[in-house]
Amino acid sequence: MSAEIIGAQIREVLARLIQAGLSAQQFNPSLQMLAGGSVSIGDLPMSTYALKDVYYQMIYEDLDRSLAFHSKLVDGGLIAFQYVIDKNGSVLKHRLTYFPSMVLPTVEEAPLLYENDELFADVMVQRLVRFPIRFDFAPEQYVDVDHPQCHLTLGQFDGCRIPVTGPVSPYVFAMFLLRNFYRRSYVRNKNLFDKKIKGLKLDPTISDLERKIAHLVVS
């Protein structure tokens, strides 16, 4: 059931991004059966540069060229949803990523971005410093406080693992991005984005020690 809901949430998020004029290119997530009855959702090609010490622009260009995303936003931002779920419906791991483009697309590449400059003004301000965002759920790498089971990484910093109360659903991840980094588009399409979606209950995994330091609460 969890696999079905997660897949349905991703497809619905993509549909809403398209309807709001935010997604310029999109791909529905793949679904693959794994050994032991587990299910992989949204598997994507791995960037050849993702784990190397190279300029961010090289990583971004490789992801873009390899189509290693599920939605490419009108400003070039790449969003990806990846989950592995066991046969009992429990989330074994996930990686939810947002890789922004350091360079805005041209008028020819994204005319909508420039035709609706008021709507997309929050992503066109020159003073903005864009940075990648990643929510990882990786229980097999767990070390209390140092490597929380679920954590948020900002800006590709190796030591940045902000504890998160538990695994993150596709809808919660998308809304986190929209409310904080695409605010004008979110407000303009609030009724669309806030529309009820099939829920998914994910159990908390944060430890008592991690609750005592700065952490992110998701529901």
C-alpha cells in the first residue's frame, strides 16, 4: 500500500506542478521489483560527478544531460524522488533532491519564466544564492546525532545532517520547496497545491538525543 501511495503522490505532485506552470519537463517515476519483494520507486541514473570533488555546475549539467530528475522547473531546478519500500510497506530508504540551476535559462529556453515575471520574481532576484537540498532516509548508516536516520543536507556540505523527525513523503518534500523557495507561485496556486492528497503515515525515527538539538519536524 505504501508503494502505491508514494507512486500516486509523486504523479499527483508532478501534475500540479504542470498545472501551475512550474514544471517545464517531467517524467513519471519508474517502479521496479527488487529481490525479496521490495519495490524501488523513481530509480534514476547516478551522476558520474555526484560523489566527486568537482564544481557544482558540472554535477548539475551531468544530471540535466542524463535526465536524472522527475521534474525540471521553469528556472532549471531539478527535482527527484527516490524510494525503496519493503514487501510489508515500510520505507527502507529514500533520497529526495533539489538541484537548482546556477544560471537562469534564456528567454528562448523558458519563455514562460519571463512572460510571468511577477509570478516568478522570487526566483529571478539577482542577489539569490541558490543551493542544493537533499532529504535522505538511510537507517543502515545510522549513528546517533552524527548521522540521523533521516536528515536534511543543505548545499552539499559533507557534515550537514540536520535531524528530521522521520521519513518524508513526496508531497511534504514538494510543499517544503514550494512554500520556501517558490513562494509567489505557491501563493498564486495555493488552492491547487493545498488540495487534499492521499495521505501516508510514516513512523518517526528521530532519537531522544537528536530531539535535544536543532531539528526539522515533518508530519
